[in-house]
Amino acid sequence: MTGYSATALDVGGVIYYDEPFELAWLQGTFERLCATDPGMTLGTFTEQVDRHYSGDEILTRSEEAAESWMRVRGAWSELAQEIPGAVRAIAELSRETRTVIVANQPPECAGVLSAWGVGAACEAVFLDSLVGVAKPDPALLGMALDHLGLPPADLLVVGNRVDHDVLPALGLGCAVAFVMEDAGYRRPSGVHPDLDRAYRAIRSSRPVPTEGERVTIIPSLAELSTRV
Ligand SMILES: [Mg+2]
């Protein structure tokens, strides 16, 4: 199917959409900031969101954002939206190759994977929040390789970020299938449409790797599972 003995799957942007969690977090942060600062507007907040995703991560330093994140974690299973065909693709992949999960996700992710039958289809799940090592540290992927007991060249890493997935995989000697962005998520209830629009505009251009001998670009996990 993939030509590799094993597959390491990322979760956000591969199995489920990241955006519903991020949008719910942003909305909750905005509402908390409005409660403490009467001068806060969606325009001011959008500027902060822009700065946050441009790299200064301004929002992660605020108490309001931390509180909002705890609420999002509590609603993880309700917010999780499968990227179409991903769960079925994992069932098919796991029949053909040894499959593991390697992802930066909160512990609540494990409950969703289990409820969707993904946990049972995979041989092991390595989440940064549970094992104490996070991407882009290649040690997280290294744990999966140690578990599999395979040389890196036998493992195909499937992910959606150049910094978190492609570079660590190539650095260790693994091949990568890079999943293109799919903007087909549904805006979670309670999220202001203008916030969704601003977020989509800010996040519209994310780095894509150059295809090569060890880098393939695929539209979705579902597409990967149909390859022969
Ligand atoms: Mg991801």
C-alpha cells in the first residue's frame, strides 16, 4: 500500500481538524479579555491573533487564554471533527502496515482516538503531553522508532507541518507524506463568524515542503490509503 513497513501518523491536520479547537480557544480568550477590558474589540483582538500566529505567541502568556484552553480541553470530544475518510483510512492502513500515532496533543486526544476506534487500530500512541517530549524534538518520533524496532528508512511519517513533521522525520532518515491543508472544518457553535474569517486569512499560507525522493505531498490520509 504505502511501500513501508510502518506508518507514524500525526493527528491535528491529518486525522482531525486543528481549527475547531483553536477557534474555540480564541473565542473563549476574546470573551474573557472583553470581560476584563471594556475597550477590547474584535479588531484589537484580531491584531493580537495575527501577532500570535506570526511567531510571538503573545496569547499563550495571558491568563484568559490559559483559562480558555482549559475549557477547550474539557470539550475536546465535542469539538473534534474528523477530516473526511481519515478513520476508515487508518483501519485500512493498519491492516497493511504497523501504525502508530505521534502527535503534539493534549491527553484528551487519546479519548477521541479511542472513541473513534483509532486507538485500537494503532499499535501505540505517542502524545507529547503523556510522554514528556514534544515536536519538533525528533526524540518523540525516536520513541516510536524504538517501539517499532525498525530502521528509520522503513517508517513513513504522515504529518501536516514542515517544522514539526517533515524536518524531524528527514533528520532521522524517515520518508514523509505531507498532508495538504483542508479548510473543510465547520465553525464551532459560539465562534463569531468574523473571528473565523480573520483566522482563515491569517492562517491561509502555511509552508509546504518541496517534493523529493523522501517527501511526497498528498491531499489527505484517505488518499494515501488508496495508493497501491
Ligand atoms: Mg499536525
